[in-house]
Amino acid sequence: MTTEADDTATAPQPFVPILTVMVDDGFAPFLWRIDAPGQAGVGGNICDGACWGEACPMSEGLWRKFADWAIEFDRTSFFSDDFDASGWDWAAFHERGLQLSRWLKEEVGNAYRVVYEKPYEDPDCGLEERREVLADGTWVQRPLSRQAQ
């Protein structure tokens, strides 16, 4: 005999869209969205440092904090001959990005999963490259974004 609780425990969970926090070059993009199961990568860009709009899934105040963080990254010349890698503090950069991701999760709640992914410019991007923040603020390791979700 099965109970209703048994049926719900084995039922597939509905897909929850994924927001990936990951900075990139050009207009300081920092937020990407996957809307369908099986979609590989990080999805389409939905927020950057250029402007905030009503379609952005966060408050304007949180967007401003993200934009400042992403613009700082965007203005850094990682691949120029005069770039001084010793002057870039990756630990502090990621700490700030992880905190922003936690605040984003607080704002979006269960409507989205929130993932933080290191940019490939980080020499240690392969270490804890992709992490998801849970509702309680803890982190879990996730597979690379190049794989289907």
C-alpha cells in the first residue's frame, strides 16, 4: 500500500529557473538565466552594469551593488601586458560576489535557484568553480555550467 506521502517523495520535482551570477567583459554583465530543463551553459544574460529595469529579478539597490562589483571586474585589464596580477585580490572579489549572491537568493526566494560561478580569468577557477546558495544561506557544489542542468 502506498500513501500520498510516498507518491510525492518519488514524484519528479518541477523545474525551477536558474540565475547564475558570473561576471564577464563588455557592459559588465553579471546575471544569466536558464528557463528550461536540459539547457546547457548559463543561459541568456539578463542583467549588466549598464542599467536596471523592471525585468531585472532584484531590487534596484541590490542591482547597484552588483553593477559596482561587475564594473570593477570589467575595467580590469586581465590580459594586458601591464596587468599586475598581484594587485587583484580574487579571494575578496569572490567573497563579495558570494555575499551578493546570498542577498539575491533572499530577494528571489524559491522562485529561482541561485548559482555563483567563477569567471575563467581567475587562475583558480577550477576550484569550487560553481556553487549554489540554498535558502538557508549555505552553499553546495554544482556541476560545471557547460553541462545540461
